[in-house]
Amino acid sequence: MKNEEKVVLKLLEIDEMFLQKKAVGLPAQQNVSKQTMLRFYIAMMLYDLFKNKSFYDVAKFWDQSRGTIQNLYSQVASFAASILYFSKSYDEFWPYHELLPMFIQRLTFCTSLEILPIMEIPGIKRGRALQLVRAGFRTLRSLARAQPDHLMKTVLNLSLRTAQILIKHSKRLLCEQAEDLRDQAAALVEDI
């Protein structure tokens, strides 16, 4: 059993031996409610998805339909967004303001953290973002500075028009981010 699974078992107060006996169909002494076991299985499914396993692989491993897994995943993303919205109402929950947006973004795109900056580009799909990251374009800045012909050579099956659009959108997003940072800096200076 993996360390992550052991941590979840401990948090839910389930004995590892209980789970092993249940897996092979033997009677177990510990009395664990069905709801607690369901929480464990859901946590493990979500953890597999969070490790970037495909919906198909997770559904097959846990013997569930892909629709069930996708529905669960979207409910978690929605719930996380609700928690973020709630936490903004109370100052004592300030740590969640910084922690949850990246988590929600990762849930929304169902992808790894390294391609999240590229996923911000309008219309870009996960596969193309992975191609760009593998080609060395890990940030919007690196993509905005790229030349269309160089981008075409380093990324497989990328047309000149698509390369130009990607660069244009990257530059626009960078300008928007810079403007937001200027506004935040101006607001901080005004408060002093």
C-alpha cells in the first residue's frame, strides 16, 4: 500500500489490515461504516486523477463508469470554488485565498502544474500545451518571445498561422498580467 493511501486510512481511522481482509473477502473485526469506506474510495479516485491519470484508467481501475468519475471530478472542482468564494468573506481564512486558486485551476484543466501557464491561452488544449512545454516553452513569456518559424520547427504539426496566433495571445495575456500587477502596485502605494 502506498504512503498516500496509508495517510488517508489513518485520517479515516481505518486499519490497514481491515482493508486487506475486505479486499480478499475475509471477515474483519473492525467495524467501519459504509460511508467511511466510500470516502476512502472517493479520495483514492480523486488522488489518482490528481496524479494526472486519465478518466478512462481511473474508471477501469476502480470499476466505475467514466461518467461517474467525470461527474465526481467536476463536483470537487465546483466545491473547491465554493470554498474559495466563502473564504473570501472572512479574513481569518486568508491562507485559502492563495492556496485554492491554483488547486481549482488544476482541477478545472485536469492537468499538471507545469502546463497551467500555457493553458491560460484561449483555445489551447492539453495536448498542445504538453507539446509546447516539452519543446521548452514553459511560460507565457518564453512563448511570447518566440519567433513563429522557430515555434513551427520545435513543435510537431504546428502551422504558421497557429504559431502566430499562439504568440499573439501570449503577448496579450502578458500585457494583461503586467497591467494587473501595475494596478496592484499602485493600490499598495496608495495605502502607504
